[in-house]
Amino acid sequence: MAIARVAIVGLGLIGSSIARAVKDRLPQVAVTGYDASADVRDVARALGLCDTVADDPVAAVAEADLVIFAVPVGGMADAARAAAAGLRGGVIVSDVGSSKAGVGAALRAALPGHVVIPAHPVAGTENSGPAAGFASLFDGRWCIVTPDADAPAAAVAALTGFWEALGAKVDVMDAAHHDMVLAVTSHLPHLIAYTIVGTASELEEVTESEVIKYSAGGFRDFTRIAASDPVMWRDVFLANKDAVLATLQRFNEDLTVLQQAIRRGDAAKLEDWFTRTRAIRRSIIAEGQDDPAPDFGRRH
Amino acid sequence: MAIARVAIVGLGLIGSSIARAVKDRLPQVAVTGYDASADVRDVARALGLCDTVADDPVAAVAEADLVIFAVPVGGMADAARAAAAGLRGGVIVSDVGSSKAGVGAALRAALPGHVVIPAHPVAGTENSGPAAGFASLFDGRWCIVTPDADAPAAAVAALTGFWEALGAKVDVMDAAHHDMVLAVTSHLPHLIAYTIVGTASELEEVTESEVIKYSAGGFRDFTRIAASDPVMWRDVFLANKDAVLATLQRFNEDLTVLQQAIRRGDAAKLEDWFTRTRAIRRSIIAEGQDDPAPDFGRRH
């Protein structure tokens, strides 16, 4: 299946990065964009993100071979229903949401009879909006595709080829497994970061000004992902509730063990734990999933 | 008080960075170094970190106006006792430990009659050892000095001037307050990062390979500080136990509140929390305490 035109519904960080990456890597593919916000559409036009920015979702998707919904996961069903009348037969419907089982079900319910193949590029920054995107965002990052058992193989191959052309590496897995994996590698880290940044900003004994000044001791690392889009993340936690709560329970068990080791002065247990965690970062760098420079390559 | 010679005991990331910064910013000041490890001394000599690398601590500190102990906080007392016989009258004794009340007490007990002014440069990277240091590590970072009430003002001024010459901004505060502030801005973040990296690597449902591959979803941010020196951090948690456990309790309360919001589907509470945390990062960047580039300036 050849993809000659892609429609992107939602032109935030991820949607606008897809548009840029298509223009950069797949110049023969036409890009139509749409966003529910007129302001965002104006920015997208000013930036020249797409060949066409449509003012309504039905027109945006009308001639597309691939439609990608790039909105918060709680808004997928509404976005799909709003565009449904414009979808042609044979179109591949996909998305970029951080949870997959619920999003897949919502899209299939909203678009009966259409081929829905959910996907999730595991990439992003803490910034939001159409100006925050860039064409190389997906380079070397993984995109996880979660087709149902009855998804047409040609459509899965076309979507896989599309993401590979944008620079991503593609894995195919079951939606439920995706949701458990991402609960660990993305959702729990965000929840923990949001928590600790909130905790630090509301202590009586330490002022917010002190937290900011001395943040280079470690705290500042958490503030980056705690600056991510609030609506997007609200929706992720609601959509992937069960897997998030399950991994959170494991985290709480481990934290209690370390808390007890500190209280008891169990030096050996602390040193052993801290030694094992060191190896994981080396593996992430060896896999090309983080910058090998110290401090993430921050300027010093 | 003029500082003509500084002795650095412990030539790891921080000690070696001080040596480099002195040679770079204070070329008129002589630097003598010592490390308990013969291998580290060899590396320090090969790198030319110091004017002299001594083979025993007594010789290392013999002519110094300022002696800085840059060893894990649990090793301060032993390092001080080993050097004590070499200290001349009028020397300023300081350190770089991440906890201050306990370290100050340990140094004063080990070195009766000497002027001890603890200090803590809030700077570092996840790397360890003499090759990991660099001269600009302290540029624009805060160094917290925690003198006792009876510390000579001239000595406090000399130590403050030394750190400012190395590029740092200096704050003076009570040691107990330092320990509470750093529990929040540094120790708790490290404990949380160590915990989650350990949790993620030991789940049955998700393989370590999956955790590594999909770490760009947020997890990789935690692995940097969870790759910090295990012995250093073991000692910090043992030395600052009370403040760490107190702030951990606040964190646990907040995490329980967010856990309940997820379980109950309380969208408004989640969105409100995530919106407030976003502002903190902007303040940290405005204060010059983090890189304004997206993703910490990682290469994309």
C-alpha cells in the first residue's frame, strides 16, 4: 500500500513533528493538518508545517491514505467522530497516544468498518504546541505499533514503513503489553516526577526559592518531565489506570524497603542497591537511547 | 587571609574539579593533592591535576592555608585524622560533603583546635573519579557554606572568596537548615531515582531489555542520577537520615493523594497538580540553574 497523503489531526509537539518529518524525509507525501484550535492552525500555517491546513476535520482527512490522531488520549474518540464523515474506504487510521488498549477501543468504536492500527512513538520533549516540534524527534527512537489480530498485514506494513521512513525503529506488540511496559518506562516516572516537584514546592521548612536555587543537586532533573503537558498526562493516567496503579504498588514496596534500610542504617543494602542501578544507565547509552555526555550533555 | 596553597584530600569528581578550577581560575595558588587510592594518585599525576600529588596525607596538607576534604561523608573523620599531624596553625579546614551537620561535627572532633568551616558546592555529574572532573563544574552553581557561630569572620570570607573565584555563587546558612534543604533538592530525588530504576529492572511482566529500549518515554531521565557513586550516596543517606526520612514522608503523602486521584478518576485534581508543577521548571531556567534547551539540550 502506498501512502500518498497523510492527514494529521492535532498539531501539537508530536503532530507538528510528524508533519516536519514527513516534509523532510518523505517529500513526495502530501500532508494535510487540522487542529481544533484556530490559534494552533494559524501558527501551523505561519510555520508552513503542512501542505494544507484545513479548517474542519472532515475536509482534513478527505483524501488521506493515512490519518493520524495526535490529540490527548481522552480526546481521541471525539476527534475521530468529528472526522469520520470524511474518511475514505481503505484509509489507515492510527494515533500516537501513550496508552493503547483504551485508545484502540475508542477509535474502533468511533469508526466502525475502518482499519484502526494504534501506534505510539516513544519520543517527546517537555515542550508543547506546534512551534515545539522538530523533524528529527523520532530519529533512533522506538515506535510501538499495536495492531489487532485481524489487522490487514499490508496496512501494518505500510504504517511500519511510514514510521521507519521518519527515522524511528518499529516494534509490534499487543496493546495490553504496551500499556504495562509504558506504565513502567514512562507513566510511573512522570507520576513520580509530578509528585516530587509538588512536594518540594509546598514544604514549610524550605522555601520555593531555595528549592529553585539548589536544584542542581538532583531536583532539576525531575522538573523537566514535570513540565510536560498537563492535559495529555491527566488523560494518560486515567486511560492506563490499572497498569499505573500496579507498577506504583511495586515502586512503593521498593521505596519502603529502602526507607527501612536508611532508618536501620543498613549500609550494605543501600550500597548494593545503588550499585545495581548504575548498570542500567550504561545499557541505555549503549542502546543509543540517551546522550552519552555527562549531565545529558547540558552546557557547563 | 590570603590562600597561597590549597590541599585537596580525595581526587574524585569534585576534588579533581576543584584542582582543575584552581589551576584555571587561580593560577597563583599552589595545589597539593592526595587520594587514599594509589591508582587515583597515578591518574592525577598523569593528568597533571595538581602541582604536587603527595603519597601520604600528612605531607599533602603540610603547607596548606586551606585543606578541603573531598571524600564520601562517612569517610571524613578518618581522612581528617590521617592528615591531622600535618596541619599547620591557622589553616582553614573545609569539605564538600552533601550533608553538613554530621560532617562538621566529625571534622571538629577529629581536628580539635583547628578552624573547621564546612561547605557544599551543589554541583556534580553522574560520573565519578579523577578523570570525570572539569574546571567549569562550579560555574554559576551555588556553594553553601555552614560556619559555626564562633568561626572567624576572616576565614569565612577567605573560603567564600575561594569558591567565588572558582565560579560559584556562595550562600551562608546554618548546617541543620542546609541538611533539610538538600534533603529536598538532592537527597530525596536521588532516593526516588534509585528506587524507580531498581523497581523497573526487577518486574516480571516487563523485561529489562524493554525498559532500556523504551526508556525515552521518561525513565531514562531517572537513570542519570541513579548512576551516581554508590558509596557517596550510601553515606549521604546514613548521615542525613532524619531530614531524608522527614521529606520522604511528605513525598509519600503526596503520592498517596495522586494515587487516589487516579484510582477515583479525579481528572480535575490531576490536571491542577500537573499545571502547578510546570511553573517550577520555568523558575529554575530563569534562575540559570538548568539548560533552557528542550530535553536538557540532549542531541536529537
